Amino acid sequence: MRDHAVAEAELTPERELWACALLIEGQHGVKSNEHIAKRVKALALAGDMAGVDRWMAIADCLDKLRDGGPTI
């Protein structure tokens, strides 16, 4: 059986999206949306719709961060 503290610290898929949003914000600042748009466009052109969906989810997290943070 896992230790409760270890289970709490696990990186869930949702937390991973938030971590990505924070990283992109830190690396690209005011140009974060531009960076995300470029990634989405490249993935869409390559036919990688799963990648597009993931980056759109990251963009959603970034928008929520800018509006005051997660509601989780």
C-alpha cells in the first residue's frame, strides 16, 4: 500500500497541464499565447489532433492562471 503523502504528491494528468502552463508562462511571458498558437498550428498541420487537444488544454489552464488561478 502506498504512503498517503506519496499519493498526494503524484503528478496527475490535470496537474501536469497546470505545470505546463506555469512553465510556458515562465519561459515565454507575454508571448505565451503566441507560442501556444504556433505549437497548435504546427500540430494541426501535422495531423496530430491529440497534440492539438493537449496544447488547447494547456492554453485553457494558462487563461485560468491569468484570471486568478485554478479552481481545483
